[in-house]
Amino acid sequence: MPEPSAPQASVEPNSVATPDPLPELDAVGLESLRQVRIFFAHRSVGGNIVEDGFPAVYRRLELEPPRVDVGLPATGGGFGDHWLDQTEDPQSKLRDFDRWVRIEGVGANADITVMKLGYVDVVADTDVQHLFDSYRSMMDRLESDYPQVAFLHVTVSVTGWQPENNAAIERFNTLMRDHYGPTGRLYDLASVVSTCADGRSETRETEEGDPYHSICDEYTSDGGHLNELGATIAADGLLRLLVAAAAEREDSR
């Protein structure tokens, strides 16, 4: 039987893909993350969020920025920050994340993990369905083997260039939204960075008519990476999901 083809992407009104709106951040919620061990694996856009966005959000509420350690999170709580393999092969990044969970100790030492693929990982000639199937299969196995860990998911951030690449990202993100959105464990970063400050959704079409989101100019320094404003807005949304995941974990005890 032939493999099912990826569904046609559709550009919907932007929102963080969770069943219910996440509450605004407050000091209590942010402080609660200091007691939780969080592992965040990413590349450069994730680096913008960690290095610029997290401190800005905490300081907005007059709080000290969170502790961030390289690799594993500290035993007492905080963020473990890992830059995935520097390659444009997303399968290599999946293997890297799997290795960190299974071999480097994340599965035994983290409470929450987040993995984010980058815009270089999904381009016009990417087999989007195959990549998603690989991602989902890996996550299914990890969730089965480490049920005590909350695995969170992030859509691929969009850019302001190369429409065909953005259209491929849109197709991949549609698969992510359809599968992980209803779980409450998906952060729709692509929707966040394509919703501009005036509330307008930055949506476009390729010459072939394929729809896609594009990053808002005011959020980027170079058409792909996040500037201070973009990093802060992106961090705010991710921190909301982390606070919700931490609260769910506490309630389940």
C-alpha cells in the first residue's frame, strides 16, 4: 500500500496550538520553573530565545533570569541548553536528541524536554511526510520509554525569504499541528512569529499558489533569526507552555 501523502497545508488564523488558551505569565509561574529540570535542544533561533528572550521576559516581571546550564539541567532545577548537531540533515538532529535522552542522561534527569528543528531542516525538496514520520516515531518511543518526562514539541520557525522553503515548512507544521496540537504539548512558534504587532497575520503564497506563513519584519534581524523583540515574544509563548506543563506535572503527583 502506498504511503499517504502529506496533507495540503492551509493557512489558518494564528494561535498557539493548545486546546485552551494559556494564561498570562506571572511571577509565581515563572518562579515555579526554577524547581523543574528542563532540557531544550535547538539551533540558532532557539539560541535567540534562550539567550535574549528568557532574560527579557523574567526581567519584565522584575525577576532574575533563570539558570541555564550547558547540556543537562542542574539537579535542583533550571534549564539544560543543548545546541543540536550543526548540520542541515534533520535526521542527524533527531539522532542527536535521541542520544541525549537515552545515553547522556536527559531521560533519567529531566522533567520536561523541548526539541526544535530549524528552518534549514525543512526546505523545498524535503520529504516532509518522511521527516514528520521519523520525528513522530522517535517521540513515540521516547514517550513510551520515559513516561515520567513531558516531551514538548515546537513548530519550525518561518523566514522572510525563499517562498518554496516556507511552503515546505508550512506543510511540516500542518502535520505537527494536526497531531500534537490537541495534546496541549505543542508550541506553535511559526504562528507566533508570523503574527505581527498590529495583529496582522503575515501570510503569502508561492507562484504555484501554495500558502505559507512568513516571519514579520519587526521580529527579525536578518529575515530568519530573531531580534530582541522577536526573541521576547517567542520566549513568552514557550514559557507559558512550560509553566502549564510544570503545573500539570505537579498536579499528577
